Amino acid sequence: MTWPLLALALFFGPTIAAFATSRPVVPGAGKPPLLVISAHPFLAVGARSCSLDPPIHDGPHERTGQLSGWEALDARMLAAATDCLKPAFSSLTLLASVDARGNIGDVKAEAAGDEALAACAVGRVRGGGAVATRGPGTLKIGYFTGPGRR
């Protein structure tokens, strides 16, 4: 009976002594949580102009292909949305493609079932002739009217 007790004391004695003489560890305060900045997917168009707060907001710009100077096409599409969108809540998605000479090729508009709004926007984008944007490529932008998302 003494041999097993001596073997247990030999194996577990140093571990028990270490736990008995060590001080308890108190964890420190954790890292503070990271602050998250809220993002607005639609930019108020008034941020780019001198007017105070027009009710038109534009969304992310999706560019495909090789577009250089795409801002000119963006301005044409914004002017079409500004002219055609109604003051009440409505939405419009425009897609326009340009070639290497700046000629506007295919223009598509989705206006949530409002065919007159879509036709107005397509006519305004095509109506100005060639733009300073060079392609080939496409630009797609979504617009909506009404209060911004907060």
C-alpha cells in the first residue's frame, strides 16, 4: 500500500505544490469593441451640386469593360434621372454602353413597371449624342427619389 501512495506522490506532488503556491490569475480588461461606421448605399445627389437637398439619390456605380472619362457618361445619366424621375417615391436603374469613339450604343432602363419613366430616361441619355467617355464598356447606376436611408 505504501508503494502506490509513494508513486502517486512522486508523480502528482510537484503539480499539487505548483498549484498550491501560485497566485490566481485575474484576466485584464478586454480590448474595446471596434466602432463600425454606418454606410449609406445611396449617395444624395445634392452632395455633388450646389442645391441644398434634392430628393434624388444615386447608388453604386458598376463599370464594366474599359471606360475612361466615365464621369461624362455619369453626368448624362444623372441629368436624365433628374429630368425624368417624379418627386414622389420612384426608382430607376440605367445601363448605358459606349464604344471607343464615345458613341452611346445600348441604353436600358428599369423603372419598376413605369414604362413612361423608362422611355423618358432612355431618350434623354441617347438624345445628347456622343460623350467624352471612351470605351468599350458599360456603366450601370441606380437612382431613387424620396427620403434617404438612415
